[in-house]
Amino acid sequence: MQENGVRSFVFSSSCTVYGAPKCLPLDETCPTDPASITNPYGRSKFMLEQILRDLHASDNVKNVKMLSLSLKPELNLINHFRAGT
């Protein structure tokens, strides 16, 4: 990323990173619970979020945005693709 001058990154995450919800309704301000993530998909999304936080902290990537798209259906890229928008 650094070699190609990438300074911004948008990552499509998942609500599976929250594991067993600590608060309801679930939103991006709720804490994640890695110990209660029950599937490889959720664990991989959680690990990638951690990697991106580290990249941001190291100043290699200035802007990192992580979207839990399943929490925001209007931002879900699959829904836009299916709708032809």
C-alpha cells in the first residue's frame, strides 16, 4: 500500500465482529467481543479491523473507514448491485 501511495482505505466489515451483543440496538458504538465471535467469517473480519487500526496508528494509512454494512442496509453494496444503482 505504501509503495503505491495508498493513504485511504474503506473496509466493508460485518456485524459479526460484535459477537454476542453487549448493547441493543446494535450499532458501531457497541463494544466488540472477540471471545464470543462464533464463526471464521466474523473472526477474519475482526482481525482485519485490528490490522487496519494498527496501520492507521502507524501513520502508514491516514484515513481508515470501517463500515458494518449489515447494520446500514442503505450502504450495503450487494443491495445496490441487485437494485442496479
